[in-house]
Amino acid sequence: MFAKACDETDLREGKYEVAAVNRTLVLVVWPKDGQPRAFQGMCPHAKEPLADAFFDGKVLTCRHHDWTFDGASGACILPTKCALAEYPLKIEGGEVLVDTADVLANYIAH
């Protein structure tokens, strides 16, 4: 079920927004030269929040342990064996809507 993450006017190319959607932490990322995407808001490595991540418009870096992710796909760049789960996203009536219902966040077992 789609629920509001933020207003469309909150989005900026090369930036991200943090939202709680259906009690799930979500990053709405708009990579440069790409389209807005919604990814899990917790790092797969140590379940640290990505709400304070660094984003240069292309690469998202977790500030806790420096894991890096492609902002367009969610794929892990360093190390390379994981990815951020992606949630369906649509924009309607000036609202950014995300569906977290059938997507599980990815985490690395330690």
C-alpha cells in the first residue's frame, strides 16, 4: 500500500530526503541525471541509520563505517556483495508515495 513519504517540492536532484513510511525508515534519493528512488534507510552492514549519510549526487556513503552505495541502483560499491532494498515509488498530486509492504530490507549476517 502506497503512503506519503514527502512532498514532491521537498525533492532536489543530487540530494535525498529521509522519511518514515508505514513505520519503516526510507531514503528518497534523487541521483544526478536520474530519477527519484526509494531505498531502505538502514545500512545493511550494521543496521545503522542512513539518515545522516553523505551523498555526492551519485554515491551514498554511510557515515558509520564508510560503506558506499550507488544512488541510482542501491548496489553496494564497497564492499560489493550487498544492496539496499528498493521500494516502489510514484509521484501523484505533488506527493511522493512509497510502498514498503512487500519489500524486506537487506542485512548482512555477521
